[in-house]
Amino acid sequence: MKKILLSLLFISGCGFTPLYGIKNYSLHDTHLTVSPIPNKYGESMTRIIKNALPVTQDEASKQYKLTVSSPSFSSGDKTITSDEFASTMQVSAFSTYQLQDLKTQKTILSEKITAVSSYSVVSNPYATTVAENKIQQELADQIAEQIALDVLTKLSQENS
């Protein structure tokens, strides 16, 4: 028991911080605006991004502007299962985003995000269409979450 307590005291005094631990960054003074994202997936992407970032409606206090392109999808690599009952279709989604500092008018972050998944193609065309639409929505949401994470990381680096 003493060894455990001593080791805990030793570790706590060595400056150890968890690699993936949550650090409390102060982003309260960071004011960001998100441009509307077009197409049917844009509304949910905008909602996800706005819920994760310090977004403001005050025009005077805006420091950063985030612009996200609507996702584009491509399908390919159809594979057939061994029982020949169903096949799967791979779908890739691509979107770009740009974070701009409004004071300097410079782009501080610009990336292309890719997400990949697949869905089952079955004999019923309606079921296949529903599965395709569902997977496209999930990919768009994954892209929005990745964008929010990237922007939060960049803003925390800018403010530290």
C-alpha cells in the first residue's frame, strides 16, 4: 500500500499529463462565425459544427470565419458476398473547409476531409436507396465532426 501511495506522489510531482487527456482551453473570448453549408446534408453539418465550436451571432466581435463546402460523394468497389445474396458498395465523401482570421484576412487553416464507408446492396431497390442515403448522411456527419475537432485544435493553439 505504501509503495502505491509513494508511486502516486512521485508521478503527480513529475509533471506527467495524459497524452489524450482533456485540457481546459479557454475559448470563451474566441468568436467564430460559420457560413451556411449548402445541400441537404449542410443543415446537419452546420448544426454539428456550431454545437462544437464557440460560435457567435454578434457581428462586431467576430474574429474567425469558417467556410465549409458541401460534401461530394463517389461510389465504387462493389463486392459480392460468398453466398451471392448481397453485395456491398463503398462510398467516399469529400469536403473542404477554410478557417479565416477576419482581422488579418488570412487563411489560417485549410484542409480537405475524406470519410469512407459502405452499405449493403440488396435485391430491393428501395432498401438499397435508403441504405445509401443513410450512409451519405453518416459520412457528412463524420466530416463535420472532424472539421469541428480540427478547428478546435487550431483555435486552442492560437489562444495558448
